Amino acid sequence: MDLLLTLAGFFVGIVVGLTGMGGGALMTPVLVLFFGIPPLAAVSNDLVVSAVMKPVGALVHLRRGTVYLPIVGWLCVGSVPCAFAGVLISRQLGESGDVQEVTKFALGVALVIAAAGLVYRSYLRMVTKAKRRAGTLPPEPPGEVVIRPRPLPTVAVGALGGVVVGMTSVGSGSLIIIAMLSLYPAMKAAGLVGTDLVQAVPLVISAAIGHILFGDFELNLTVSLLIGCLPGVYLGARLSAHAPDGIVRRALTVVLLASALKLLGASNVMMVVILVAVAVLLSVLWMYLRTRQGLPARSRIFTQARDQRAARRATADSNQGPS
């Protein structure tokens, strides 16, 4: 067992438990950038780890009834064979060195898309919140929402997601869920996450089998990661009720973008410049979009923190009394 790999798996597991996202999007770049593991080997082992972790969350949602099984079926029609095909595509791209470089580049592009998807998902949640506050959108109806499957576009989303997952291990918890938001806007948040998790189980297993047969799977590496990931996921799930979701997602977006830039060959100076520029521009744009929706420019997590600091200062001043 490699202790550092186990600690890395524990960290990634916590993030997955907190947000439901970030497994492949974090684990693979961590293995490549911090441990020097070849991209194809990182993808192979990450997928096998995910094949063990995903069923845990999927079973929870199945027991709660927050899964739209017909949609799961149509997604799997496209994703399962295409995930296996994604592994074969990686192997057909050239010699070993070329495969590693193509995998690294594809992973970087997938991470950029995943980071953009997180921002887009947050924007949709903000718009929904503003509309419900303004009364232009009715509150979520109680009970089960009837969702009619859209077979052809759903199969297409599954197929595209399967190829991306098979090649990069990224997408089962980020890219596909963003596409589902567009296809099924009436789907409740819990149903969205539950459906995505359940469809990801056969998808990831298919990709994992492909990488075990044709990839660079290493048993010792996978075992070290699993020893850390499984308790990390459990702890993250327990903390998810208390951690500010907005802050966690912002941090995850920054990490994904930074990892993508390094995988795409950016220097440290260029990476810092781009991250600072993106952070400033996005912050200004986000405040503008919030005011356009009739919300305060700064989100509640920041105003609450400011009010708490002011309250602590007022308490400290009152305790000191007049001098």
C-alpha cells in the first residue's frame, strides 16, 4: 500500500461525498500531475476505483426512489457500448507515447468542459431560485414528477458521454448530468443526481472492463486508492449536510480549471494569470447576473460570513466595556 496514494484517494473521496462530482475529474489529474503516473494508467485505475464507489451511492438513491429508470435504460443503450469503444479508440490512436499525449490532451479538454458545466449548473440554479422568489415560477410540486423519456437524444447523450468517459474517465458525474439538465428541465434535483448515479454504474463498469483488458490497470495502485476513497466518500457524505455547497463548488471549479491548464501544457505563470483573470471576470459577471435576476449582488454565503464577523466584533466590544 502507498500511503500518499491512499491520502490522495481519501481527499478525492471527501470531495465526491460532498458534491456528488469530481471523481474522475479530480482523481485522474491528481495521479498524473502529482504522482507522475502516465495518463492512460491514471484513467484505467480511476475507472476501476469508480466502478467500486458508484454502486454505493446508486443503491442509496434506488432505495429512496429518486431514480427515473426508463431514462437510465435509454442512457445505458448509448453509454455502455460507447464506453468500451472509447477504450479501443484510445488504443487505436497510435503508439504508446502518442496514446499518452492524446489521452492527456483529451483529459484537459474534458476538465475545461466539466468546469464550465459546473458554472452553468450553478447559473441555472440561480435563475430557478430567482424565479421562484419572484413568483414567476411555481414551487416544486410535492410527490413524483412525471417525466417522459426522449429516447433518441437521451441515447445520443449516453453515447457521447460513454466515449468521453472511456477515453478520459471524466464525464459520468459532470458532463452527462449537465446534458440531462437541458433534456429534462422538470426533473427534480434528487432525481437528477440519482438517475445520473445509477446510469453511471454500468457505464463505468463497461469502461473499467475495457481498461482492464486493453488499458494500463495496476492492482496495487487501485487498492491503495480504494483504501482511502471509501472512508473519504462516507465522511464527505456526512459533512455534506453542514458544508456550504456554494463554496465547495467554487473550489472544485478552480481545481478543475487549474488541472486542465496544467494538462494542456500551461506554465505555472500562465496558469496563475489565467486563473486570476477568470476569477475576477466571473465574479463581476456573476454579480451582474444576480442583480439582473433581482437577487443581491453577493450570495448569501458571503453576506452570512460578513454578518457573523460583525456580530463577533460587536460581542467583543461589548464584553470589553467602556475604558
